Amino acid sequence: MRAALFPEAAPEPAAPRRPAFGPVKVRCRGDWHRVDNSGGRLVPLDHTAEEVQREQTLRALGGKVAGCFAAEQGWHDGKTRLPRELQAQRRELMQTILHGDTDTLLELLDAGLDPFVRDGRGSTLLHLLRCLDHERLLPRLLAAGLPVDARDHRQRTRCTSRWAGWARRRWCGRCWRRAPTRRPRTTTAPRWPS
């Protein structure tokens, strides 16, 4: 069919393109710093190990981070603003996922892609699993420690996203059984005072 419609086109379609990750410049404390995004994992290049540890402690205690560390936080939470170059790299990664390229995503995970990356709406890779081959990818993401009950910006978990009823029940059952950090269900109903 392709040859009949487009006789001058190449006989084979082009191979899918992988997202192009690379170092980006980030405004940090009045200077321009470099953040390496090789393989989809952000690493600040112009900070010492002590500075990285200090910023991680500040973030863990609820403080606000800025610059290179805010870019890293934005890569993980989807709320914090990212520099334009990182936004473009994340957008290209999400387009690869939305187009259903499971093989490329598995290659990127093997190469060191951070499985905790989120899109601009706060969706994790588990939220976007509907576009991919979940039989191959779900065990891999759960083994990486991705929380099943992570919520996006609309407070939806993966299991509460809208699908057809049978598919949602089927996936949620598998998801719940395979999750390493599942919460115990209560077996007794709350009692009302008489």
C-alpha cells in the first residue's frame, strides 16, 4: 500500500528516534551552571558533594530549593518550573511514551533513565502505562520502587484514571497484588454509635 501511494518514498519506514538528552544550562544563584541530563537522570555538574547534600537536607526538611536543585525537583514532581531545554527534553520523552514505544523506553531505563520522572501534569510512568506494553514494563517499574498510589496534579492515582471498567478492574487487581508497598485493607466496617 505504501509503495502504491508513495512510489518515490523509501521502502522502509525510518527507525523511531530516541529522545536526545544532554547537558543544559540553569540559572543558579546568579550564575549559569550546567546540569547533565545524559540518559535522563539529572546531575548538577558545578556543585560539590557537600552542596548537593545540603540542598537535599534542606528539601527533606521542607525548605525551598533553587537553581540546579529546583530543576532536579521539577524533573521528579512535575510542578516546579523547568528551564526551556529541560522542558523540551521531557516533552520529547513523553511523546516517545505516548506514541507507545515500549522498546525505546526499556532501552532508556537500561541506560539509566530516572524512573521517577513526571510529565508537566504530574503523571508518573505508571500513569502513562496505558500507552505502553504493560506486561513488559509494569514489573520493571515496580521493581524500581515506583509507588503505585502516587498521585498526579489532579489527585488521581494510576488505578483511578478513567478506562473501560473491565480493564480498570483487571489492571488494579494486578497492580495491587504486585505492589511491594501496598497498604492493608480494613476488613471491618466502621461502627456508628447507637
